[in-house]
Amino acid sequence: LRRAIDNDDLEIYFQPKVALADRRLIGVECLARWEHPAHGAVSPEDFVAVAEHTGQLGRLTEAVLKEGLRRCRDWEAADHPLSIAVNLSARTLIDPDFPTRVQELLQEYGVAPHRLTFEIKEQGVLDGTDRPMPTLRRLRDIGVRLSVDDFGTGYSSLSYLRRLPVNEIKVDRSFVQGMATDPGDLAIVNAVVTLSQQFGLTVVAEGVESELTLELLQDIGCEVGQGFLFSRPLPYERLEAWFSAQTETE
């Protein structure tokens, strides 16, 4: 993994985030992919775990962040401004130097802070302690957006969510994919959307795979979606082709 990062062997894929009202591309989630020369494709879960245990997590996160910011700057220059989202490990949230590094990279690439969203898994921010709070507050003060990923899969109190300096909630795909057939899943997504609107938070539905699911999400007021109905994660060149096709269709 260290060699792969040194040699730029990790490839960054981009999954579109789409405004549900008109299916307009508004941003992308940046996802690391690693094709090992001997072992083939290594799953992100595996190499992120390796990075956490071998001290490579900071370099891995920075590699994804740099590529995302580079593309974000290029899209802005081409008059197609898009936001980027980068996943953060819970371990990064207790690194006191991380917000300073983020600020330096934003200035280096000339990207406005509001164009960057950090996605943190629910268990990472709602762990029952206040350890992540200083980092979260510093990131918020810089002006980047913060998102709670896989929301609904943990056991955290909704009142705790009220205290977090976050801008966005991503409803876990397991609930979104069950909406069309399970009244319980539909009720959960509806409740999360309603609650988030009360708190002034954007809601992103993960795992949108059917037109029926899209219609249900639109009916309950969900604003943004991600999923195979729109696009799988794509390497940069294929994302550009996908974006061009969407623009021509419009």
C-alpha cells in the first residue's frame, strides 16, 4: 500500500450526486480504487483497514483529497462547477493537524471551502464521546461541509445529531433500496427527511436504483440522490463522457 501511494497506483473514481428534481449533476463522491499487480482489485474496506493499522491513513486520505481538489478546480475553470465529497475515517477526526492541512490544500488548489464535503460514518461521529468535536468544529469554521454517512445504521440518539456541526445526512442504502416494498423502510426514510428539514440539513439518498424509488424520494421531499439508476462510480474519463451525455440530453 505504501508503494502504491508513492507511485500513484491508486485510481480515484467519481460517483455522481444528482439533484432529484431534475437529475442535474451537482457533485461527485471521490472513491479510491486499487488494482494490485499480483492480487488484482483490492476492496476499499481492506486497504483502508490496512492504512489505519500501518500509519498510512493520512497519506491515503490526502491522495484522494488532492485528486478531488484538482478535478474540482478544473471543473470550475471549465465553467462546470461541481462539489466533491471525500470519506473520512473516524481516526482522522482525532488528528489535531488535519484541519490545518485541509486549509492548506484548499488554498493550494484554489478551491472554495463550500465545494468540499467530508463524509463521516455515523459510528465515527456519534460514538457517545466528544472526541471528534474539536476537529469537526474547526472544519466547519474553515467553511467545508460535513456529512453523516450511512445514517440510520447506528444506535445513536437523534438529539445528539442536533449538536453536531453537520450540513448533510446520507440515508443508508439499505433503507432506500427497501422503500418500494417495505413500509417500514419508507417510514424511516420519510422520518429522516422530515427531521433533517427541521434541522436545516440536506438529505442525500444512497442506493437509488429504480424509478419507483426515485418517485417516492421526490414525493417525501428528498433533494439529492446517488446510485446505479444514475451512474456507478466512474474513472475520470468516463465521468466526463457521462457528464457530456447528460448535457447534450438537456
